[in-house]
Amino acid sequence: MNEDPLRLVVIIGSTRAGRFCPTVAEWFAGQARARTDFKTDVIDLAEAWLPDVLPADDAGEQPGPVRELSPWLAEADAFVVVTPEYNHSFPAALKNAIDWFYDEWQAKPVGYVSYGGIAGGLRAVEHLRGVFNELHAVSVRTSVTFPNFHERFGEDGRPKDRERYERSATGLLDELSWWGDALRRQRARRPYRAGADE
């Protein structure tokens, strides 16, 4: 039985100047790091320098930034995407980052932490669920949502309603732990292969 902590990668999904995303991501990563069932890393897409032009399908070697990020994603057992909502969806830089990879996402659970105006980024999350489903990842149901986010956080970078949001984070992490463990065991037993019509 594999008792090693699950490798959780938290992705900072905004690269916009003045973004609030790192504050939200670091708070959530702190919740995950307080647990023994995860080993948590944070990837900031603003520092990944992924190209915004994808190559042809028959292109040769991948660009350096893609090769550097690939092992971090491939070794992960679970992901949490932290995203704002831009124009009723998620940032273009996040879609670009998702599209650079394929096998790295497969048969792994994905959770979502979102923030925005009155909807709290939920429309971005709903769009992300469809994208990750196409990549054979498993979106978990529970998410953490910050509507009117500037009102939700204090100057210390933590939610003002601490107990409420810690409960939400715990629910998300519990689901990721269950699915992450189950899918890691199954991948070890029988590596996942996407359908032949892909």
C-alpha cells in the first residue's frame, strides 16, 4: 500500500500585472501544507514563460520552458487551479498552459479555487471543467469560491471569514485526497490510455 504523500501542484492561473492570484494561491497552499497527505508545490504561470504559439503536431523538440515544466506536472498526483474570472471565463494564459500538455493531466484529479466579482469566478471554473474533462482529468465537485474577493481578504493575505473558507478548503482537499489516492493506485496497477479515437 502506497502511503507516500500525494504530490499536489497548485497552479497560479493569472499572469496579469497587479494580479491577486498569488495571494489566493499561497493561502490555499498553506491549507494543503498543514496536512500530512499532501506534498504541495506552487507553480506560477507568470514565471513559467511558456510560449503563446503552439507548434504543429509533427514539430520536433518542445521549447525549453515546456520541457522544464513537464516533469513537475507529470509527477503530480493532483492539481488545484487558482483562477480569476475574466469576461465570464478563465485567463488566456491558463488555457495556453493547459494546451501545452496532455499526458501530464490524464487520470488525475483537478480542484478549483476561484475569485471574482459577484459570481466569485464560478463561470471560469465551469469552463475549466469542460477543458479538463477533454484531457481525461477528473474534476472534483467541491471548489473554493471568493465572490467580491477584495472584501473577503484582510491585509494579512488571509480570508476574513477564516472558519468558513478553511472548511471549504478542507472539503476540497479531502476530495482531492480520496481521488488522488484512488487514481494513483489505479495508474500504478494499469497505466491510463486515452481512447483510440483521440
